[in-house]
Amino acid sequence: MSASFGRRALGGLATFVLSSTALLVSAQTRQEYLLTTDWKFAKGEQPDAAKPDFKDAGWQTVRVPHDWAIYGPFDGNNDLQTVKIEQNQEQKATQKAGRTGGLPFIGTGWYRRKLAVPGFKAGQRAVLLFDGAMSDAHVFVNGKEVGSWPYGYNSFSFDITSYLKASGDNTLAVRLKNQSEASRWYPGAGLYRNVHLIVTDDVHIPVWGTYLTTPDITAQSATVKLRTQVAAGGARPALRLVTEIKDAAGKVVATSTSNLAAAGTPEFDQTLQVPQPKLWSPETPVLYTASSKLYAGQTLKDTYTTRFGIRSFKFEPGKGFSLNGQPRKFKGVCNHHDLGPLGAAINVAALRRQLTLLKDMGCDAIRTSHNMPAPELVQLCDEMGFMMMVEAFDEWKAPKVKNGYSQYFDEWSERDLVNMVHRDRNNPSVIMWSIGNEVPDQSNANGPIIAKRLQDIVHREDPTRPVAAGMDRYGDDFKYGMANMLDIPGFNYKPYQYPDALSKLPQGFLLGSETASTISSRGVYKFPVVRAKQKQYDDNQCSSYDLEACVWSQTPDEEFVKQDDIPNVLGEFVWTGFDYLGEPTPYDEKWPSHSSMFGILDLAGMPKDRFYLYRARWNPTAPTLHLLPHWTWPGREGQTTPVFCYTNQPSAELFVNGVSQGRQTKTKSDQPQTRYRLMWNDVKYAPGSIKVVAYDAQGKAVGEETLHTAGKPHHIKLVADRTKLSADGQDQAYVTARVEDAQGNLCPDAADQLQVSVSGAGSFRAMGNGDPTSLELFHKPQMHAFHGQLVAIVQAANKAGDAVLKVTAPGLQAGTLQLKVGAK
Ligand code: GAL
């Protein structure tokens, strides 16, 4: 086999994708490899699998990141739980099948791989860095255990130098184990994030070894403080650190040289001035890099790049949040870590697509509920401009689930927090840390004591950012005192308590750390149209009129009113941006429901109607004019079929088959919806078309939108998010397949089974239709359209060329799409 390695920039560093046969010669002092290929994998207990001579030829060959459970099959018995979900206000235990996605993630899995360390020699160090491993990782090199890390969401590293052989290949083995009843959602399984091998000189800058802050910023200059740790196995020589700060164009804008005597603290402190700094914000995500070179005498020992942004922010009592001096509110979403059809396996193109969709909606902030994110997400938030609330835990000492994090809390919480903060504290996107979500410890006197301990740890490791938590036990939060001691009191689903809370809170502000939890299925509309809580239907779907929520949650508009009317509310993080695997509320007890309905976008990343309600509010630069429901209702002729319009214009007129239904204007009333939506509640359905004409504040017609009754399904239309991909074997295009009639109208009830094939320089990766009850497997190339649509994921090959996607279905004209796969 020929040497195969790709190279890509990760956090500004050269990173190599290492195959076990790659012969990589490099003059660099630091080499970073991504261990992606040539992994062997087997499920179940495997005695002796850590040993180098273990025979793994019969194991499956996989590529990491890898989620062993996403390939299914779905089965309600995979993680059957008989539980009472307390935070959902349940009164008795009931059986729940799809609570964690109904996928086979429980149990043990082993990964093995040859570990070539090219050119490794005496005087060097080798470190393995795991971005996250699900879960309870035990890592072995040449048969010896080098370390373990229980929490599946955190990043961790081990120095493996003393475990490596002087020559020849080494063997890396990783054992992972997921317990039952350990999660409230689908956690994924396996080496679902990247694994890095980092080779340096013995004298080097360790993993996450820099801490960069920008304490003073003026229009003329920004002060950059860079603390750089140095590690050495033996006696440390005198060292010199030369740091250059480069702007986004790569121009050096500041330099500093510092010396460190042979003895003393192994840490450099450098202060640099960046002239006329360009500030980072969601709208201007400008990044700088600090490139440091470490010398002993004339010998270059290490190079290290710290990417950063220059921005300041404040949370002020009575004023709220400001970024770079500009007051603003968080227009945020909470997201779980899974990527729908990909499961938990991380992919940069998939993350970028999610963020692109959220950006278009006007979203400017992400809460990584309820755990540490993949580092790639943080890097993308830096680059694309999102503010982050990086969260650590869903549980402290008091459990929510039988085998959750509470079992590790005492021993591991400090280490977990330290790694979280060290990894991401140089990233400008991270604005605040969250130490927990709805921890039951809110309800006892120990809760605030734990909260203080955790908050102090975070402050010790990063004094520049505040600490938040998402609280849901309103009375107890004041009774026991958690609400008063957090830097940022975050409340989940408490818009009606905001005035009372603000009257009691010493902080002078509060955050909607988790809001709405409206439930809907894309393309599903139920009649009559009424506001409802915990409403269930025979088909296990929820209505997209966006009026349905849970007993503890609200419609979007109920939160909007409070955000708009009450000063010192810092903004909101909507539950959730995207649907996720698991938590199919309100159908927790109704298999085959196994994925959530809270998302503004569905599990395949297709926008639900709600997307446009948020877009109209959050995206001030693009016009939004969206009509719902669809207008193909055979059998509903003459029946009341309300029409809603989501727009950033104040008023609009609706026409059914050319007949005006009157003009609606957004108004304040005792119904929060009338302020944010235009609604015609008495429209009688007649086939044909509906048209809306929007008017601006001056009464000028500024846009119109028409929906037609669809005819018979005729052809498949393919719409790609991107048509040019990188030939790196990882890049992905997300192609929406639409079943349309002869005139190009979406057939909103089409459920044809679509068959997907990809030829040329790409392959079929997975697909999803957003149906939370579908048991079709994501990686199989056939799936039914759900309400006329699905999304197919095409993955680029390692070689350049054209990739051709073909989607067929009996009786429909096929859809074909050509994608260019080429050099970056
Ligand atoms: C919250 C919780 C989330 C999710 C959500 C559903 O209470 O923090 O993780 O369960 O409810 O509405």
C-alpha cells in the first residue's frame, strides 16, 4: 500500500492524517498526526485485546471519528428504561424505549491500531490527545495501560513516551464502555471524535500550554498577554521564546522575545501590543495568531500556534451584556452534540453546515448542552462568529439517571473542568462557561456549596469569563441560594418569573439559559389549530403551527414578550437549534418515537416553519416572508385552515385564489403570538393558491410569497448546500431531495421511497428525513421521503473529480446532481 496521508490546518498547526504505513519525514520540531485510518474495531468484551500480538484481523476496519451505534438497528429494547423523569414533572415511573435514541450504544467496544511514530528517537516525547471518547476510555500502548478517562465528552491526553518501543511499530488499543441508564439523550459510542498523536522535542510546550488574554483594548492598541508553559523530561536548559503575532492576512503586527533561566518557574509571560486591533464579534469574526518559537541556545525546540481574537465584553448590573462596548442580547440555541444521520461522529463539514443554517437564521450564540463540545465546533464558532456558552455537566452529586456522571463527580469534576477550560480558553467565541444544567443539587443546601467550588475552579483557571448554570427549580434556587451566587444566573423555562427573579437577584441581570422547547414535526399540521401542552396524536407527530409545548415549556412568542419587555434579561438559548437523537417528548413512552421534536430544524437539518419565526426576529439584514401551512389539502375543502405568516414586516395581506382575506398587523394583545406572527385564523381551504403581500412600516408593499396546491408527484429535485468539495475524504455535501409536481411545487405529503447512489469522486455517506418515528437506517441508500423531502449526504473522495448523485423512485423522474471534488 502506498503512503497515504493528508494534511490539514487545525488551529493553525500542521496536522497530518496518519495511516499506519505512512512514512512521514519532516524537519519540523513538532508533528501532529490525526489517527483516522486503519483502526480495527470490535464490539463486546475482548479478553487480551490490549496485547500487541492479539489477532484482530477478523475485526471490522473503521475510520475514526466513528460512532459504533449509529448503524443500528433501532430497537426499543436497546436502552429500555423504566423511570420517572423528575424534571419533566412526571408523577410515576413508566417504560421508555426511545429515550436515548433506541440505538445499540450500551456495552463495551474495542479499537486497535498500529501506532507508527515516524522518526521517533531519544530526546523526543509522544502524547496521545483524545478530543473525546464515549465512554470510560482505557488506553493501552504495547499492552500496558497508559491511562483512563471516564467522562465521554471531555478531551484528555496521555504522555506515552515511556511506553513506546525503541524501534518498530507500536500497538494502540482503546477500550470503551457505555453503561445503561447513563444518559438522558443519545450519547453516541466509541472514538467519535479525533485522536491526535503529537511528537515533540523533550523540551516542549505541552498540550493546551498557552493562555492568551487581551486585558486592555483601545482603538489604538490591544494588550496581549501570553503565558506559555514549558515542559522538559530532565533538567531544563535556559530557554528563549520568540513570539510573533500575525493578523488575519498573515502580516506580523507584534513581536516579543523572552528568556527563561535554567531554574525557576517553567513559564514565560509575554506582553505584546497589537496596533489598531480589529475586533472579533459574531458579525466580524477576525482572528489573529500568536506563533511562538522555543529555543535552547540556537536550537529550535518547539513551535506552537495560539489562535485568538481581540474582543471585550461586560455583564453589568442594570445594563446587561455588551460586546466591544455594544449592548446586545444572546440570540442563542442549545444543541446536543449528535449530527443526526452521522450520529455522534464528528465531521467538520457537518458542523459548518449547521452553523451556516443557524447564521442565516440570525442566531449568534450556541450553548453546548450539556457537555464539552468537539474542538472543531469551537474553532468554527471562532471563524464563523458565534458566541459560546461551553457547558460541563448535566449532573453533579445528585443523580438524574441511575448511572450518570454523579458516580464520577467527586473524583473527576475538578479534572474535567480544568481540561474544559484549558482547551478552550484561548478561543474568542467562548464568552461564558456553564458548570451545570438543571442539577438536582439545586434543591439542597449542598448545591450552592458545590456550585461555589466549581465556579471557583473555573475562575482560578480562567478569571476572564463568567460562570453560568441553567437552573430549573425556581423556588429552591432562591431558598438554598444557588441563584444568588452564580456570576450569571441562568433560568430554564421561567419567562414568567423574570420580574420576580430580577427583584431578588444581586447580579442585576439574568439569562434565559434554556427557552421555549416548542415541539413540532416538519411538514405536519394538525387541526383544529389550538395552543396545547403535551398534546399527543396517533401518528406520534406534533403540529407545525408552533403552538404546542410541554408542561414545563413555552411557545417561542411567550419568551419573546419577556425578552422584549423586561430590562436586564440577557437573551435566550432556545431548546434546541436542531432535533437530536433521543428524548422524543411528548412520546417518551411511545415507540417508535426516538428522536426529539424540539428542534427549530429537524434531525436532517431541514428548517421547520419555526426557523422563519426566529429568522424574522433575529436576522435584521435579510427579509423573511414565510407562509404556512402548505396548500395541498384534498378533503379539507371548505374547512377552516388557518394561515400564518412569519415575516420581519409589520403587516401583510393574504389572498386565497385572489380573494383578499384581509390585512393583519402585528399587535400587542393578551396572546403573545399576535405580536410576532400574522395569523388568519378563519381561512377556508380551497385548492389553488395562497398569496401574501407584505407591507413595511410606511405601508409600502415590499414582498410577496405564494404557495400553490401541488399536483401529482412527478420528479425529484436535488438542491445541494455546496457543489464544490475538497478532495480530502471527509468533506460533505448535504443534498435535499424534493418530490415535486410537474410545475415544481413540493408535494407535501409525498412519502416515496427514494434510492440514492453516488458515482465518481465521492460516496454516499448517510441520509435522514427528519421523521422522529422512522426506523430506517441512516447509512442505507434507501429511505422514504418525509413530507416530500429528505437530505442525502455525499462524502468527497480522496481524489479530485466529479461526484454524481442520482436519486430515483418508481414512477418519478430521477434527480441527478454533479458535485466538483477538488483541491481546497
Ligand atoms: C430541559 C433540559 C433539557 C431537555 C429539555 C426538554 O429541562 O435541560 O436537557 O431535557 O428540558 O424540554
